Amino acid sequence: MSIIVRIDRMAYGADAIGRLPEGKTVFVEGGVPGDVAEVDVIEDKGSFARARIAKIVEPSPDRIAPESAIDLMCGTAPWQCMRYEAQLAAKRENIVGALVHTARIDAERAGELVRECAASKRTWGYRNKLEIAVGTDAEGRFELGFHREGSSELVAAASSRLAHKQIEKAPKALRGAIRYAQGNQDLGIHRIGVRHSLVTGELEVALWTRPGSFPRALFAKTLSTAVKATSVVRVLADPGKARKIKGVEVLDGRGYWREKVGDVLYSTQAPSFFQVNTAQAGKLVEFVLEGLGDLDGAYVADLYAGGGTFSVPLALAGADVVAVESAKSSVRDLRYNSDANGVDIDVVGGDAARELAMLEDLDALVVDPPRAGLANGVVDDIARTGAATVAYVSCDPATWARDVARFEQAGYRLRSVQPVDMFPQTYHVEVISFFDAV
């Protein structure tokens, strides 16, 4: 039996949130705030329920027609049924909510701290990278696509509307090229990454394969032709979550990918990380520099530094920078990018939490950790460095809000929060926050 529900807000996730007649919270797949809908409850978890929409009784003023069926099916663009302005508002609301419910900050103060979410000029076609999943079709042939949301099921796909137009149809082009190049062989290809720059025009294909013999020359020629690649590389790694890299082979071209953020040119090797929305990455850098103020002569540490997204601009602004990064490929990128941009950065290859013990008398610190946030004790170690200001960049509001509470307990006070929409049509959001020692 269907139940009438009014949708109130978006969760930090694909679903919207409403309440059942008895008051129980219900997560509604495909809902938009303001919708009145008939829903079918598909799961009752006791304290909350999950439901699917059977019929929209009264559509929200913010509801729009979806633009990409494949990205909706795969969960790569779950918010595309909502006007972009409403997406921005929902992202800001989720960050304020995280401060209130996780960091235990007063609602009025939280509302004052969090600025409007910085919009992305491109709401489709913004991704400089596609991560393409590999599998087989019903006939056992090599197949490419994306995993269905929340599962390992491969959904065959020809394209993704989220990617730059130059790589939007890469799944289709590469599927045919690889089927031709490998024939009936199983070459152990288990993942493919494609990167493209609108500024440099460079396009790189990274094939993730098991170690072993490989028809390098044939693949180099076939893939370069299929997608007009300037670089084709092979990352040797066994499949699975651990993804321990055993080597990288250059099959064709440069062997690395170049992108420009602001005035800085970065070179990135597979499998190093680089922000997927280049224009918004530029805004991240601008906001961090603005929030730290005058950096001329300042001693600044950049933890989880990657290939130097923040380290290089900090050094160009006059700071004396020590950058800490654990991934070996990113350490190589960081050293190269430092030299290429004419700045002197003290690059430390190691775990940020461990290397913190060696840092002291800092003026400021930039930290951009992975989704899990900062490990236990790291905030206290940051306080011991003497840094008067901390810029914390996060891709996960929940773990960030947990760490906000830790900073305020360790003698820092949250000064401001700037959300940046790196990922339109999704619930993901980047958060830049600043803490001052008190």
C-alpha cells in the first residue's frame, strides 16, 4: 500500500528525507525537497525506513527532468532531478547540519559560519577524469561501463554526461578498441582511467592490468587512435581494494598528463590523484590562499600534499613550504612540479601523522586528508606545531565535522567555512574551513 509523504530535505547521499504519517524518518529514492509523493516502503529499519516513489502527487518547484539515464542508473549523478540552485542550497544545509549534529556547534553559529556554496560554472561535462569499470557481457565479451550504485554489478555504458565532451564517449571508443587489440586473450585488464585537460588538450589512458606479458605496441597504437591519446600507460596491479602498485609502463606518448590550475602547470603520473573538476580546483586554491592571508616569509606545512595543488601556490605566494605526502607517485609529481614552477619546496615522503612530530614553530598549516579525515591524535599533534592558523580541506562533511569538534577541544576556534561544489548532480561537496589558535 502506498503512503503519501512530503519530502523535506536531501540526505548526505542520493536519497531525500521525509516523514511517514506516524513520524518515522523515511529515506526516499529519487525525491526532491518540496515533492508530495506516494511512496512504497521497501525496508523498515526500526528507527527509520527506506522507500521508493510510486507516484508524484505534487512535484516540487525544484524538480526537473533528468538529462542522463545512465548516470542516474549508476548513481554517478543522483541529484540530476533537482535544479542546480537547489543542489547548492542542499549541500550548504548538509554542512550546517553536520556542524550542529556532529560537531555540536550551536545552530545559529553554524549558520553564520557556513558561506554560500561556490557554484561550478559547468554543471555537466565538468569531469576531467573517467574511472571506467571492466567486466564481460552476457556472451562473455569484454565490456566497459560503471558499477550500479551500491553494488559491484557492471552496467554497460557508452558514455557519461559528467565528463568533458572530449572523453564523454570514451567507454564506447575504448570498448571496441580493446576488443580488437586483445582478441580472445584475457590480458587481466580490470580498470581504466581516462584524463583530459581543456587547457593543455592532453588526454591520457591508464590501463590497470595484472602483471604479466602484454601486447604493448598493439595497444599503444590502437588506443592512441581510438581516443586521440597523447599518453597511454599501463599500471601493473592485482585487482581488489588494496591495489598495490607493482609498476607503471609507458606504452605511448609522454607517460604523464598535464593540467593547468590558475597559472600553475601540473604534471601528474598514473596512478596519482588529481582533482576531477579543474576550474573548481582553482577556486579551492584561491579560497585557501585568501583565508591564510599574507604568506610572505611564513613557514607553512602542507599535509597530504598530493602533487602540489596547494604546495606550489603557497610557495609562489612567498611561503617557506614543507610538503608531506605518502604516495610514491605523488611524491615524484610534487618534486617535479616544484622544480617546473621554479619554487623550492621541502618535500617529505612519509605518513602525515608520523611526520607531524618533526614539525614545529609553524605559522600555518594546510591539511587535505582522504575521506576518512584525520586519525586519532593528529589534531593534538597539529596543535603542538604552534600553527596559528589551519586550513582544513575536506571531501566528507561527516568526518570533517568530527574533526571540527577535535580542533575546538584542542585550542582552535572555527573561523569560517566555504563549501565548493566540485561535483554537480551529486551529493558530494568539498569543504574549506579555517581555524585560529586561541
